[in-house]
Amino acid sequence: MPALIHADTPVLSSVEGPVLSVAEGFGVDVKNAEIRLRGDSYLLAADIDYRLSARAKEALQNGVPLFWDIHIKTFQHRDYFWDNTLTNTGIRYRIQYHALLNMYRVRNEGSRESYNFSTLSAALDLISTIRDFPVMDKALYVRGKRYAVGIKVTLDRDALPLPLRPIAYTNPQWYLSSAWTLWPLTN
């Protein structure tokens, strides 16, 4: 498996706020990621580590839903122009705590599938594992060209309730997004 590169590249990233060190104890990291060809599609397998801050956990306990976006891009390197983005897809999850049921509900916003869990760690385990997610059609791959895949996880702070948004943009405990993780795509 090619080595993962954690980077904020001009092509794939935007400034999200200050970069926090691992010593802070919260954040999101892509731990493992690989692409493999099966049939006519390249499929993604990735493992993500979610470490929620005390503020995010408190908001969840008070019924505030948290929306997580997993951005996945495939692009072709070009020598004289900006890299060409071939695919731009993603997965969106919603996690919410229901106090009356004492359950965490995870919903895949794309497929509309919902799952219930008795603990937050079990709910985060579900969204931490991506398997066989189609990223690119084999027909887009041209031999001799250089390709890369990038994955980034963001907490959608704009989806928070309006009174909480100013706090989420000024308090570092709400900067829970990962950097882009990049690796080469080979045939």
C-alpha cells in the first residue's frame, strides 16, 4: 500500500482554522486508506479516528445533531496546469443523541439508512469505517498519467443551530476537521 501523505494542498483544501496538535486530545484523522480495482470501479477502504472535544460531546448530550462530511476527490496531476479533478464525491453522516431513548442515532444522509447505538463510541465506530465505496470508474484511468486520491473529514459547523454557530467558529474545540490525506492511484 502506498504511503499516506497528510497535507493541505492548494488544489484540494481550504483554510478551516488553526491547526491543532494531537496534544489537544480532539480532532479527526484518516488512519488508513487504500483504493483497489474491482471490476470496472476503483473502491475506497478507509479507517477514520474521531476524537470529539468536550464541547461537541456536551452539544450531542443536549440533543444537537452533528453532521460529518467525508469528502473524496480523485484528480489527475498535470505539469503545466492545475490538477484536473476527475471525481468529487462524499458521504454525509448525522449523529444525534435522543435522551428519551438514551440512544445515539447515526443516519447516512445519502442512503437514508439509520442505526441506533447505546454508546457514543459505538456510533463513532460505524462512521469510522468505510468499505467498498466507489470512487472512480476504470474508464477514466489513462495509462501513463499520474493520479491521486484525497480524503478529508469535516464537521459541518453551518449545520449547527444558529445560536451555537458563532461559538463554533471562535472556539477551537469546534475545529474538528481533518487535513487532506493524499495517496497515489495506481492501476
